[in-house]
Amino acid sequence: MILMINGAFGVGKTTISNRLNELLENSLIFDPEEIGYMLRNVLPHSIKMKESESGDFQDLNLWKELTVTTARRIVEEYKVNLIVPMTIRNPEYFHYIFHGFSLIDTNTFHFCLTATKDTIFKRLKQRGEEEGNWCFQQTELCLEAYKMNNFGKYIQTENQSIDDITDSILEKLNFLG
């Protein structure tokens, strides 16, 4: 199984992914941000500027492909279920990755965590983010993209406990009553 946990920075993807990792047997967390960080460190400035003037590593041509390829290799090599926390708001990128994951494992699911902008900002501050940084700048773009496009099953995290959110996901996956 591949379980994509999407949402704006600060919505709770990592927290929920870690909890799901504790609850689901034979699972591991695969964070595609690591692919992006690697590309940022490897590619020369000229390529990065040509492909991603905004500085978003998701715009780098190799990011989507390497995300899917790495997931495939992890599943093939280690025979595990993947939990994939990611902030992805571009529908084209989302569909590419979801389709690629579905070819790896037909049991591929996507959940988009949501909350209000105020709640997300509060959570970002609580985790030590500087107001106005990249995460804050992406919030409205993410919320608008999630509203305007179909990003699968949405899970409201507003005033919900970690257990409530994970139970909701597990129920949708038919792991609970």
C-alpha cells in the first residue's frame, strides 16, 4: 500500500504520518522533500533557475520522476507499505505522482489534510517557523489549489485530535470497524 498524506505546510502531515507509521504494520515514511533537497544540492544554479525560477524544487524536471522511481525501488527492495507526507498543490504534479504510485501498488490512496489559514499559521508558529517564510507564503496557494482542484479525500484537522484524524484515515482504508 502507498498512502499519500497531502496538505499545506503546518497542517499536520508529519504528525499524522508518524502516527500511521506506528499503527500500520510493515510501513515506513518516505518524504519526497528529501529528493528535492538532493536536487537542490546537486544541480547547478543555471539549471535550477531555468527550471524553477520560484525556487520550488517540485518544478525541477527530475523531482516528480525521482519521487516515483525512488518509491518504486523502496517498495521492490524492502517490500513495505509507504506513507508519503508531502505538500503538493500543482494538480499536474499530483496526478503524475499518484498515477506513478498506482503503477507501483494498486492500493494507492491519497488524503488531503485541511484546516483554516489561521490554524495553519498558529501551527507553523508553534513549530518554530518564522512568520513570512516559505511555509507561510505557500499556505494561501495550497488552500486555494485544494479548493479549486480535486485532491481526493479531504480530512478536516480543525479541532481534531491526532487519534481522530488517524482513525478517520484508517476507517476510510477499512482498517477499523
